Amino acid sequence: MPKVQYGNRTIDYSFTEKEGLKSHYIIVEKGAGVILKGKLIQEEFANKLILKKAKWIIDKLDLVSSISEGDIVTGSRIQYLGKKYYVELVIVEDFTKIDIDFTESKFKVSLPTHLNSQEHLLQAFDNYFRVKAQEKIEPILRKKSKSTGLIYSNIKFMKLQKRWGSCTPTNTIIINYNAIKLPYSLIEYLVVHELVHTKVKSHSKEFWAELSKHIPNWKELDSKMYGMKL
């Protein structure tokens, strides 16, 4: 890993090649450290770019190192639809509640001072994901039900501790609303998986045979699903 010296601080960084960018840019993330992105250049020039922003980088490194795991602050990343997006917190005094605006590249969170706490922020994002799960996943369920011919009686969105979804004996499909954090390919797999349970309640050979009719690559998707953090 390349590194540069700035005063008494050593800055380790990694380089990610991104063709097509007009300029290079630097990000600092908890766990990933300092990342320089852009078209491929010699290490000598990369070092100069890092040194040019060294003070800013060190300030960001000190900031992210002080952030507790799971805290929501400006600069933290939140998973949504398979990707991690930047969070920007903005204090807006005349707001009476926390407003979360997703701009396709980041979460802009407007909040009044009296609600500026991790408890309130976590609850706000919890509510946001519940709404977005219903908004985006329910249409997928209706579409997949129609294409597979597998009929469900109802759908509910809940926070489940140990599973992404389930199907009741009366064919109500329950989806963990945190599934909205998954990529679309896994959301679709989850939906079809639960739809198959309207026909076969157990994970028997019959179940997997039925699932393979609708999702031939189910083994690959099931393996990815197993590796996703609830």
C-alpha cells in the first residue's frame, strides 16, 4: 500500500482506477481508510495529490476514527439497495421532525437541534426504510406473483431479527423491511423464495425444484443472501 509522510503523520492510501473521470478525488472511510480514485497515474503523482490534501485527510481520519460503529454522522455510509451512500447531516432549527432526502448519491438529513441524537436518527432511518420497503418491494411482489402464478393472500413489512422474510400457513408474506438495503437481484430472489412457500411450506426437494423453475441460478443468489448481514 502506498504511503506519504506529512509532518509526523504517515498517510497510507489505496488507489482505485476509474477511467472516464476528468479529475482525481479522495475519500476517507471508516474501515477502508484513504482512497484515491481516478484514471491510472504514476505513484509519484498520486503521492503529490495526497500531500496536497494532507491536512484535510488527517482531519477526516481523526473524525472517522472517533465515530462509534453504527453511529450516523456526516461522512458515515448507509446501505441502501445494495450500495453504501454518504450521509450529510444539516441542522435546520425550524424543522419539527427529521427529514431524510435521498438524492441518488447521498442521504441529506435535515434535523432540528432537539432531535440531534443517535436514538432519534436511528429511529428516523428505521421509519424511512419501512416506507421505502413497502413502496419498492410490494410492486415487485405483485409482478412476480403474476409471472409465477404463485398467489399470496397478504403482505406485511416488519423488522425481523433472524430472517429476511417468511410465509405464514395462510400465505401472508412477511418481509423484513431492512431487505430494502439489499441489491434488487436479492430482493427479487427473496420475494420469489417466499412466493414458492405459498405452494411448498418446507425447504424440501420439492421446494427447491419449484424455485429452480422460476430462478435457475437460485443457488448463487441463495449463497449471496446467506452472506448478507441482517
